[in-house]
Amino acid sequence: MEAKTQTRPDFFTIAGFGTIKGMNINLSIASDLSRKASKICKDLGIQTDTIPDPRFGKVKMYPTQILERVFNEYQVVKTS
């Protein structure tokens, strides 16, 4: 709850967004999705945010619309 009040409400981590979507995101999938989200954000000139993480020190947070796009593409690949 505290982290949510310290960050932008329309930004989520890969794991957090996966939880909202009811998906179990392992480290390999999270890494892949994060790379894709980072590339899209960079290509579109969209800044990311970060949040402290006990395992990794800090992790990136991405805008919801970028995560929707990346997760939708992942679902298409996963079901193909």
C-alpha cells in the first residue's frame, strides 16, 4: 500500500500487473516482458518509473497501456 502512494497510480511492475491479470509470472517471463516493455517505452519516448524491490534492489514500473500491449502480445504467442 505504501509503495502505491509513493508512485504513479497508472504504473505497475511486471509482477504486479501479472497479479492483477491473474497470471503467475516467473523470473524468465518477467525478464522477457520487461525487455519488451522497456523497448516500447524507449521507442515511444515514454519514461518508466522504479520502485524498491527486496530481491533486486529496484525494479522498473511501466505505464498501464504499455503493459496491456506487452501482456496481450505475450498471450498471443503463448497460445499459438
